[in-house]
Amino acid sequence: MTAAPVNAGTDAAAQQWFARLLAPDCSDAERAAFERWRAADPAHAAAYRHVESVWERSAGLREDPAIAAALQDALRPARPRRRDRAEWWPSLAAAASVTLVAAAALLWVFWPAEVPVQRYATALGEQRTVVLEDGSQLVLDTDTEVLARFARRERGLTLQRGQADFTVQPDAQRPFVVHAAGASVTATGTRFQVRVGEGGGTVTLLEGEVIVATRSGAQRESATLAPSERIEIGADGTLARKHALPEEQLAGLRGWTEGNLVVNEWSLGALVAEMNRYSDTKLRMVDPALSQIPISGVFKAGDQQSFALALEYGWSIHAEQRADAGEIVLSRK
């Protein structure tokens, strides 16, 4: 719905009232007169709300030293001679009008445009490849949700849950920023993966360069990753020390984007947990000691039956199908 246009005279009056109410010597009688003016016509209230909105949205800009100085100059009255209220009232109102116009212009340049948010998501066991509007590619793993908002100055995405692989088209004017687990991952052209879990998240760089930044309270941290490096994001927003991954682990990261789990000496417990992410049929171990058995191989993500069969033939593990319970129980033979 589009709002009705505001009369220029009404808009000017709203700016004058706003300026007067900011003045430290604004009297109770004047404030009462303003309330009567605002209540007299819905257009008056709408115009004043618009002025307030512009002022409030410019608050962040006014914190910039250069912008703050410019706005302060606009509001500062001339001081050569003393004038009565009738003389300085129009000047103060005009100064406020200049300030509001300047704030509105600055907001148009710096404030993100109102652009729609695109939602991309996968269900349990589903994987999806998306080509974004700038040509960048997004691969969503199982049970993953990403929100994307591309504005004039930033290509912004938020990984709400799950895991995603990003292949980014370079654009020096619009950095590509992924927000996840309380951190931001900034890249101009590269390939990286981000994963969000209950205990925080991880960022792994496959190609190019990314900067991972986070803030915990007043403490701000950042780290620049080189290819093959990973960094963990703690549940409290802190960054762990980055570290390089061996080639077999990198092969596993590339494999999931094609629906495969490529593992080398994974514990059975870790592998079972990963396989369970892709299927409603859950694997369950009745003997906790089984979780320490090392497993290597390539397995189809979500194919629980084939995985259970491989365990029976390769690792002497008995797999009992319990369809009524929706699970496969693993035990020693």
C-alpha cells in the first residue's frame, strides 16, 4: 500500500515543530500547541512521523565525526547579534530542515535499499544447488536454511542453520558477506564452506581468501584464512586458532556437495552422527565401545541401508533393521 503524499506546507510545519521541540527552552505551552496541531489533522501526524523517522534512521550517521560536524554546523545559530524569538525561530526551523534534508540524502546513499529477502532451504536428506542473481553458486546441505539480501553495497546472506558451500563471483564494489553463528565471513571471489551447529560454527576456505570477524561483548576478533584453513566459532562468539586441514579431510568437504561422505579414519560414532543428519531412519549403537572403531571409505549420504550393509561386511558389525521404530541397531557380531 502506498502512503498518500504529504502537502509541502504540512511537511514544512512538521519540520519546524520538530526543530522547536528539540530546543532546550521549548515551553510547556508550546508543547501543548504542538499536540493540538498534531491532533488536528491525520496528515499532520503522518508528516511528523516521517520527520521523526528520517531523524531516527540518521542516528547512526550522526555518529560519524565528519557527518556529525556538518549537521552541528547546520543546527548552530548565527551569533553576531542577539535576536528575539520571532527572528531566530525561522532560522532554527530552516536549519533543522537543512539537517533533515541532509540526513535523508545521506540515508539514500548509505542506508541499505529495501530489497526483498530470498529464502533458500532444504528438508532432511535433501541437497540443493542455487545460482544467485550475481552468478555466485550456493550448495545447501541437508536441513539447511539461508536468507539472502543483495543491496547496493553488499551481497548479504545469513546461514540460519545447517551447512552450505559458497562459490563467489568477484565484485569489488559489493563484498559478499555471510553471517553465521555470530560471525561474519567476507569474500570478494572465492570458495568456502560454513557450518552452524548448536555449539557454534566453522568456516573452511577451499579457494581464495576470506576474513572471519566476530564480536564478543566489547572484544572484536578477526582472522584471514588461506586455502585449506579452517576456524571454529565458539558458542560465545569467540574465534579459535585457525588451522590447516589435511587433504583427506578436504576431500570429504568437497564430497558432501556431491552427496557423498568421504571419510578417513573417522570414528564410527562420528560417522553415525553424520549419517543420521541425512535420514529419518536413525542408526543406533547398543554398545558404546563400537563408537571408537575407525572407519574409512566413501558412503552415500542418507543411504542408511547400504551403509549398514557395508559395516556388516567390512567391520564385523551386526545391523538389525527395525522398521517399526524407524531405526537400524548396530551391535557386535
